Amino acid sequence: MNLSSGSEGNFDFEVHRKSAVESYQRIRPIYEAFAETIKAILAQALDRAHIKVASIEARAKSIDSFGVKASTPSNRDESRPKYSDPLHQITDLAGVRIITFFPRTVSQVDQTLWHEFTILERIDKADLLIREEKLGYQSLHYVIALQLNRLALPEYARYAGLKAEIQVRTILQHAWAEIEHDIQYKSVEVIPTPIRRRFMTLAGLLEIADREFQAIQNEDEQIRQEARRSVQAGRLEEVEITPDALRAYLDKKLGPDRRMRDWTYESTAAMLRRFGFNNFRELEECIAGYNDDEISKRVWGGRQGQLTRFETMLLAGMGERFINEHQLGQAQWWRDWQFKTLAKMKALGIPTGVYNLVAADTRFATESLNPEDTA
């Protein structure tokens, strides 16, 4: 693109901007498609790697934003433009932003990017901000192109020669970046001292929060793994009732059922905590003596799913308490159904009882159930 000069030889930034914008308007649709293509590639790659992120956003640079950037003066010579050929020098015409929940995921995404794309440039904004003495918050920025093997495919061939920018940051880093747009002072040197202290304190707090969230995730994973090991080893008194531990316990005791979803274990674990169970030793005592297959076939006429078999044993072990303290215990139709099921168990000769969490020496007390009371 030829540089434009005014009538007195001064560079005409407005003419330069209009010329750049006209050229960009003609090709912007391909950058929109390019950004969406990169997003799709990333979504599939992260899913294959089981990397969970908060969001992936894609966009082509807006016309107005491009015009402003194209007419930005050079840092070295304010009488000349920073970009003499904006279409080729501005690298974020297509942009993708990946927002993660935890700092550790940023490094996992980094590995994925190196595998899926040709990395032309990688910038750590945290290091850059320190060198330039600017306020801000860390994130990773990449300039990428599609790899040659992908460009050889017909659906990607039109993106040959195109570049895109990818940003990777955590949710808290993203929050800071969004707020930063409204911060008047960018250089540490010119900020009033009281405000500078508050900015620096806030940046530190956000960094600490990011680290704490990561530490919580690490500890949660450690607890999950230890709970699974304890369940497998039979150290049930050591295992607190959580959704993940409940899945491990039921998979071992009743056999896996891959039809179950995470929310079903969450709901059942919450129910058990409301009943007063604290660990799996107490739960084991409650359903001791019942065979899940046998009771399922006798009560329901066939082998039911994992959680149905489990709740049937709980009903037998807890008796009326299971009905009265269940989250559906206020629904009359459900109460009638459960009392009839208890009566059926009695008629079939299946012992029913009330598990007593309070009396440690008599955890399981036999309940006499009169079928006529449940008719």
C-alpha cells in the first residue's frame, strides 16, 4: 500500500485509514470464516484431549477497530503510521480467545496449540508488562497459521497465507483485561501513588485468587483419588460421601452402569447426606444382608439400573425413615408407592428395618411393618 501525503508533504492519516478500510471490507468475510474455522479446530482438539475450558470466542476484527489500528502513529515517528501496509502487518484480523477456569489449563492449551497450528509468534503478556512497566494482567498471545498438511485439504486451501491471533487466559485474567479498557492510566510512572497502590494490590489479589482456585482443584483431585483407593481397599470409614466417591462405591458393589450421569450421583449423594450418612461404612451397614440382584428381581420382576437397585436396598434398610426423609417425601403419590413397595417386601419375606444412625451400638434395628397400615 502506498503511503499518502497531504498537500504540504505531511502524511495524511485519514486517507491512509480510508484506503486500508476499503481494502479490508472486501476481504473481511474470509477472515470471519477463518476465525470460525480455527475455533472449530480448537474445540475438537480440546475435546479429544479432555481439556475443559470456560469458553472459546472467535471474531474477525471490526471495520472501525481496523480503521483505528491502521491509522495509529508509529512509536518511533508520530508523523508516520505504525502500519504502512495494514492488511499484511496487522496480525489479529482473525482472532480467537480461549478462556480457562484454572491456570494449569493454560499450559495444557499451550501444548494443544503447538500441536495443531504453526506458531509464528508467542508472547507472554506478563513478561511484556513487567518490561514496559505497565499495569495489566498476564495472558498468552499467539500469532498462528494453519499447518501445511491441513492447507493441502480442499476445505482449508483458501486460508493459505492468512494469520490469526489466539489469546489464552483464565477467567480472572479476562476480568482484569476487560476492566483495563476503562483504566485511564497505563504507565506506572504517571499514576498517583494512592491509586497505584490500589491497582497493584488488586492485581496481586487476582493472582492469589487464581493460584488458590488452582490449589483447590489440585486438592479436590487428590481427595477424589484417595477416596477411590480407599473404596477399592475397603477402608469405607475413611471415605466421605461425595458424588465421585459414591460412583466408585456403587461401581464396585453393584457393577458399573454407564447410563448414569454425574447429576444423578450428585443428587443421590445429597440425599444420603440429608439422611445423616457421613461415610460409606455407615452406608454399608445400612444395606448389609441385601443382595441387589435378588431384591431387584423379587420386588421389580427383573434387574434394574444401578441406582434403582441401590435405592431399593436403602428402602429396605431404612424403612419408613427413607420415605419420610426423602426429598419426595411430601408427595402423596410417591409416599403411597413407597409404602406399597415396603408392604410387598414384607409379603415376600424380605426383612425390612430402620437404620439407626444415632445409636452406634444398635445401628440396625428390625422394623415390623403391618401391610394393612400401608394399604
